Amino acid sequence: MKGIILAGGKGTRLYPMTLGVSKQLLPIYDKPLIYYPLSVLLLAGIREIMIISTPIDIADYERLLGDGSRIGVSFTYQVQEQPRGLAEAFILGETFIGDDSVCLILGDNVFHGQDLTAMMKRVQEKLRGATIFGYPVKDPQAFGVVEFDENFHVKSIEEKPAVPKSNYAVPGLYFYDNSVVDIAKNIEPSSRGELEITAVNNVYLKRDQLKVELMGRGMAWLDTGTPDGMLQASEYVKAVQDRQRYYVSCIEEIAWRRGFIDLAKLHQLGAELQMTEYGQYLMSLK
């Protein structure tokens, strides 16, 4: 399975912070925002990852992440010239995806929870068609909402409905089989001129190939699209790290625990940052 992180957009809701820097490069507590969706792909065991961003910002991601070899993975970079919708990721990534299935994650979504790795493993093992996720929220009117039956087959997806059919919002994490590339190439742009991810999901829905995986009480999903959202996410990460004394979304640690790099390499990476608490944490792992 391949992975794609969408790290484009203008981040207008975060102006003036994003006038000079891409949103996904802003800090969530002690790490760049993009580390958080990247850690999700690493936890899923995905080692071939494409980062999609704007012509202006793509070089910044290359400088931050390199080719991935330092943590035992491979990064590919792709420019999205204009924001033409989430589903364009599959067209831009057609050659990268090849004959594989693919996981798409939005670069401004933060996921954390003990069951996250097991949940994604379960999805990959049973992937037939597409799987989206459902997260319970108090205000479903503000989100895309998924309705499903007792077998977790999706009945409908609605965007910000006035009368929601469930209280499960759809976060920015999606698993698709290889047919997603052809589906994305054949959907029509929406009224705002974009290739919508909902249109892709609706094709799978019509084929009876769209399932939902529910994120329960032990999972956190944080939206960082606003200043308040970024502050809340930072406070959450700080609280977890202070109380439990392990790092959230530490990509070097995850790479080591997944077997992408060995302990010696992990400690080497820590030594390069030994003047920081982050580097000292890496060096303390055994």
C-alpha cells in the first residue's frame, strides 16, 4: 500500500500565520504539523509516501523531510498547481500509486489513540473497495456526516447537513483499492470547480463497496484548521507527553518500533539533536 499526504492549500483561516509559510509546517506543540499525519502512515506500515503541496511550498517539505532514507522510508514530492480538490491527489499520484492500494490523509488532521495501529491493520487486511472513518461529534452539522447500517456499509454521506442522519463525522483519512485512480479521472468537477472526495466515495457507495470504521472513545481526532484548533491540538499533545512521558507522533521512534531502522540508527538521529529534549528522548529509547 502507498500513502499520500495532501499538504497544499492556502490556509486562509489561519491568516496571517500562513501568509509566509505553509500551514502544515506550522508547529503543533513541539513538531511540525505534517509529522502528525505522517506518523499515521508510518503506524500503518506504509513506507512509500507522496507529499503533495503547492509550487511555492514543495521545496520546504523536501528540506524538512528529505528522501526519507534517514527513517527507512521513501518520500516522493508532487506539485499541485492549483487547489482542484482532494480527489486530484489520485490523478497526480497515478504513476506513484501504480497497481497498489492507497491511503490518503489530509495534512492538517491529527489522530492519536491506543487502537489506531490495530484499526488501520484491520482495515488493510479487509480492504475491498474503500473504507472511510466515522468519529462521534457533538455538532455533526459542521462536518461531512456518514450514515451506515449494522454491518457498517455506508448508506449516505452528506456535507454539513441541516438535519444529520448520524452524529458521526468523516475525518480526513481514507483507504482505497486501486480502482480509485480511474474513479477520480472520471468524476465531474463540483460547482466550485473541484474534484471532490465525496464524489469518489459516492461512486464506491453506488457499487456497494464503501464501508466505515468507527473511531471510539480511545481515539482523538483534532482539526487544526483554525487558530483555536491549533492551540487545542498543541495543548493535547503537551498534556499527553507531560503525563505519560512518551512523545506523540515522533516519526523516528515509530520508524524504529516498526522495524524500518535499528536502535543504533535511532540513537544516531537523537545524537544529531542532542541539544534538544526531542533528541535526548530519542537517545533514551531502548
